[in-house]
Amino acid sequence: MNQTIGGVTVTPELLMFGGIAGVAAICAVGVVAFNNAVRSALCLVVNFFLLAVLYFTLNAEMLGITQVVVYTGAIMVLFLFVVMLLNLGGVKLINEKADPKKFVGILLGCGLFVILGAQILPPMLQALPLKVSPDMAKFGGPEAIGRTLFTEYVYPFEAVSVLLLIGIVGSILLAKRRL
């Protein structure tokens, strides 16, 4: 089943990873391309889930779990709540003329994509496969992240927690003032 194309061994895992990454990229374009806010938000949800799947395939379980819980769970619920609260309807313009700026923007974006791909893909295809040592196998796990977070980065972690607490107290005080 493995084939070598241009010096690269194409495995089923590589095909699956490329397929998931391709669908995630299409969903990312859908977030920007859709005029309807609900469709755009749903594309963002699919993109977040697919990114979590990619993290799991890279053995970064903690990042995958964080992606699902924080982004897909909390932030997207907030986005959808705001969209539903605002009740954004589609704006219909009569006699909408073709805007040349949109075509030029799409053309420049595709050109930038091709230039970046031409610079990134050749070194990636020539890279040697990574040999995983037993220490590297634990790299993305909760234990390794927790140990690093609470030993080396304990002061920045506490500073961020204090800033978040100040933000929460400030938002509560601002909300109480309006009542």
C-alpha cells in the first residue's frame, strides 16, 4: 500500500492527515467566505474539531483536549449565543455591482498561497522521518505539560490567573452598574 512519490513514502496515515488538513483548510476558507454568520460559525466549529483531530494524530493529546473543551466548547458557544442574540439577518442589496477589489483580493490571496507553498513544501518533503524516543513519547501529555507549567512557568501562570480574576471582577462590577 505504501508508494514512493518523489522520494516521499506515501502511507495511509499521511493520506489521512492530508485529507483532514485539507478539509480543515476548506472550512477555514468557509469561515471567511460565507456571508451568513451562522454558516461561518458552523464552519469554524468544524475547523476546531478537525484541528483537535490533527493534534490527536500528532500524539499531542493535551492540545487536542484543550482545543475541544476551550475553543469548540466555550468560545463557539459564546459566538453562537452572540449571533443568535443579535439576530443577524442577511442584508440584501438591490443592483449590487461587481466589485473589482474582490476579484483582485482573491487573485492576490491565491498568489500568496502559491508562493508560500513553493517555499514551504520542498523542505518538508526532504525532511527525514522523526525517530521517537521514549522521552519524546510523553511530550504532549498532561503530565509533561503540568510539570512544566507548575515548575518553570509558575510565576507567569499565577500572573495570568490574577489578570483573569481581575477581568472577571471588573466585568461583574460593570454589569452590576447597569442594573
